[in-house]
Amino acid sequence: MWFWFALGSAVFAALTSILAKVGIEGVDSNLATAVRTVVIVAMAWGMVFLTHQQSGLSEISQKSWIFLVLSGLATGASWLCYFKALQMGDASKVVPVDKLSVVITILLAFIFLHEQFTVKSLLGCILIGAGTLLMVL
């Protein structure tokens, strides 16, 4: 089931890029990010209440709070950079560079989460990196 959610994520991320590129025209990238974030916050809390998960808020550990806040800060920084890049460059070039996050994530998962790094992982990282270079040059 995780695959279908991941595929949905990819499809919605693609739509995000195209819709944002059109929507950001003539709008400051930071303001556009703030508008987008308000929509996401409303949608996320809406899902929490719709699925009656709000009681779980008090059960979140201190460690989880710290890492969720740090993740939120990283997401915010990513979105600010992404919208600025999207405003300045072509979506067809910005998006492949943004997707280098796949390679960085695999490397960080190997280093910090001690996930397995295989020849297949290495080859995939090389191909994604090469593909990104090919698309932006």
C-alpha cells in the first residue's frame, strides 16, 4: 500500500510544481509560500479532525516533538528555496534539481539511520544525478 501513497505523492508533487509556476507569476515567492502553507495547514488539521486523531496530540513524545519541529523547519526552508527557484527558473529545470533530494535522502538514511546502501542504491543515485545534470545543462 505504501507504493500507491508514494505514487500519489509524486503525482501531486508534479501538479504542485506546475500549479505553483502559474500561480507565482507576479507574486513574491515568500508570500506565495505563506499562502500555500496556510492551505496545507488547514488541509492537514482538517484530516486530523476528520479522522478523529486529535486526541493523539497529547501522546507525542518530547523526542518526536523535537524531530517533527525540526522537520517542519526543514520543510519550510525547502519550500522557500523551491518557490524562489521556481519563480526565477524554468519548472523543467528547477524540479529535477529539487529531486536530487532523493539522492541526498538515500545518503543521509545510510549515514544516520543505518539503512542498507547497496550497489543498486549506488547505481540509482548515480543515474539520478546524471539524469539531473542532463536535464539542466
